[in-house]
Amino acid sequence: MSMFNLTEYKKAMKVENVILIISIIVMLIGIWAVYYSLKLWNPNYRPRKLIAKLIRQSLGSKGTQIFTIIFGTVLILFGSGMTYMTLTKGKLNPYSSYNKSEWITISVFNAQMGAILRSKVSLEKQKISRSGKDHLKNYQTVSFKNNGIKEIPNFVWDMSNLEKLDMTNNELKKIPENKLESLTNLKFLILNGNPIDTLYVKSLKSKTKAEIEFNIPEKTKEK
């Protein structure tokens, strides 16, 4: 079984930071363009650059000023929109605030030594399609923290030796009770940060021997 390192995650973070920086720069350019047009505009200025000359000759001084204001406003809106989306990415869950992550963490049982893997739901599905489900029996713990998923992936129910299932900060509302009963070795089920009804959680406790940990999300408390 291959090990997954943090290289892909770090690359994603770098790309996100670059997008954020570019968005802020675009927004600042737009602010400067609007400010210049409104406060520092010189109707007698003769631009030297060809494109600026052509725009000035085509639209005139007043028309160029209006064009610059509109162009600057567009840059501000675009830059601020991109900045907002980058900063709030994965934090719009109505029930909990968290940095959404596609990564899952898996603990693999091995007679000689244990191993911690970094994987993804999509990668696990690919692995199953290539080599079948037998490797799933080796999994002892699996964490789907901060994935924003609405249902537990089907391959989890084939982890017959699973002892701990962590679903913290997702969007689960229901868990198939008949499938939960099939995880006979499950000892801990963590459901914190999910929009699950408290009474439903109580009913789940009668369906499994596992200890269920559940805290009501802050947003749900406010309602």
C-alpha cells in the first residue's frame, strides 16, 4: 500500500496563496485607477504609451476618465470577489466553521508495525476499482475530518476491523443504522460538528456498541 505525503496539499496551499496575492493586487490597482480618475485627473495630460494614446484620442479626456473609473470599478469588484472566495473557501458550512480538506487519515493494522496513511476518498475508490476491497480489512481507524461530506462513503462499511471512525466537521444528517451494525469491532464513533438531531444520535447508541461522541454545532445551538 502506497504512502501519501503532504506534497500535493502544500502545492494546493501555494496556489491558493498566489491567487490571494493576485486578487489583492488587482483590487488595489482598481482602487488606484478610480482614485486617480476622481482626484488626480489632468485633462491636459498627453499619454506617451500607444494604447493610452489611442484610448485618449478615441474617447477624449472626459470619456477616458469615465472609462478609467468603470475599468477600475470592475477591477475592484473582481479582486474583492476573488479575495473573499479564497479566504472563505471551505468555511461556509452552516453548522460549523472549519478549513475544508479533501484529505483523510487512515491507520493501518500491521502485525509488525502500524502505518498512518494520507489519502482521499477518490483515491480509495480508485484503489478499490484496481485491486478490490481486501485491503480495507487492514484499516483500524479512519478520519474524514473537515471534508464537508453528506454521507459516509460506502467503502467504510467494508472495513470489518475498523475500531475508530472520525466524522468531525462534516454535513451528516443520517447514518444507515443497518450498516453501522455491521461494524462489529467499532469502538469509537465521533460525530462532532455535524447537523444531526440529538434524538437521532441517542437512537444510534442503541444500534452499536461503539462509544458515540457528539457535540451540538454552535450554529444549531443559536437556532
